[in-house]
Amino acid sequence: MIFVFNLFVPFYFLAFSFFVDSNSNNIPQKYHFDGKYGLYVSIEGDHYQVHWLTSAPEEGYLMTHAGKEELGLYSTPKSIIHKVRIPLLDQPMDIDFGSPSGGNGQITIVPTYERDAYEFKGVDSVYVLGDTHGNFEEVVQILQNSKLIDENHQWIGESAHLVFLGDILDRGMDALRLTWFIYELEQSAAQHGGQIHLILGNHEIMVMSNDLRYVSAKEQQVANMHQVSYQQLYHPTRSVLGRWLSTKPAALKIDGDFICAWGHHHGVIIEII
């Protein structure tokens, strides 16, 4: 059994560099709000409410599919803020959304009910990332360099397991985009023989319980544009992402002698002898 930890050093180096640069007034920042950077899917009874943003004020569109069956086609008035109410299904649903000039996105919403397993056996390799804190582009770069995902963010890591040691939220500018990325990567890995594990950290629990001290200004602006509190984006029962996060464990045991658990400031790895 092989445990691969070489991602720790490059990631922490990238994260440190990012926070130093983001505090510099001399470097211009480009914020993304369209596509999955500003996507919010709430759960309202037997319906989803899909909210998204576009970079220019224009009419929006949304299409839904279940397998090969087209379920609905919707349009929204000219604006940069869009929302569509669609029926909630008890099966995966593909949603395409955006506007004519770009900023389009596609997401597969999977009903989430059961808590994730926390113990696994027969695992041949494990990759670990900790404290990713909204650094979407850096995470993608690391996973591509490690030959775990391709240029389309699809899983190519075969039977490997990838563990996110919590704290994907707060601090960074693209926490929402990073969360949707992990949400999708979990599905892609499962379809191609691998597995994604997300362990809850204190920052996920803080956001879901409305402690928003470390939310970045850019991420807060996303919630403001949708006219909701930031906590609503991850509400444990009234949002797709919050309900999904609520199924995640606080510790992980692999092949009986390895536990990934969340620590106070960062993920800790404990080998059981």
C-alpha cells in the first residue's frame, strides 16, 4: 500500500504565495463571478432554485436533462443576476446555464441523503491536500501536475484516492468555485474507478453555522448579489452544497492503519501502529 504525501509541500508553498500576493495593493485582482464561480442552488420544498451571475446584463437561459431526456428549457430577463425554479428530482439532473455572450456552466446535481463512509480497505494509493481555502486555480494546477485530472477537470487518477483535509472554505477568493469543483470531481472519480474524500474542517462548520469572520470580500459579494447571507450558500438543509457537505465525515480510516483527521490549524495525519 502506497501513501503519497508529496502534495503537502507544493500546496502549502502555493497557498502561502497566494496569500502574500493577494494582500499586495500593487497587483491587480481579477474576480470571476459567472459560471460556477457564482452558482448557488437552493432547495425549496420539492423544487431547486438555481441562481447564477453573468458578466454582462443580458437574457439568461437554463436547460435541464435527466440522462438523454430533456426536462425543461427556461429563460430569464435581461440582467446580470438570474434565477430559475425547477422541479427537484430523485435522480441525477444535468443543468446547463448561462447567457448568449458566455460565462456558461454545466453541473450535475445528485440527490444527497446518506452520510459518506469513513473506512476503506484495499486502497493502493492515497493523495492528500489540506487547507485549500478557496484557491481553485492552484488546486487544479496541483492535481493536473500530479496526473490526477486532465485539462477538462475530469479524473484520470484511475483507482487512487484523493483526500481533501477540510478547510476548503474561507480566506480565498474562489471558495464557491472550489466547492463545486470538488462536488463534480467526486462524481468523475467514482465513474472512473477512483474516489474523492472530503473531511469537514472547522471553516466548513463555521460557515454552515453562520460564523463568517473569514469569508473573503469577493465571496461575500457573490452572496450580496444573490440577496442572501453567505451562510445560505451552504445551508445544511436548504442548499445543494450544504446538504452535500453535511454528509461528510470528520475523520477517515484507510486499510485499518491510517486516519486522516482535521486538526485545529490544518489537517493532521495519524498512522495507527
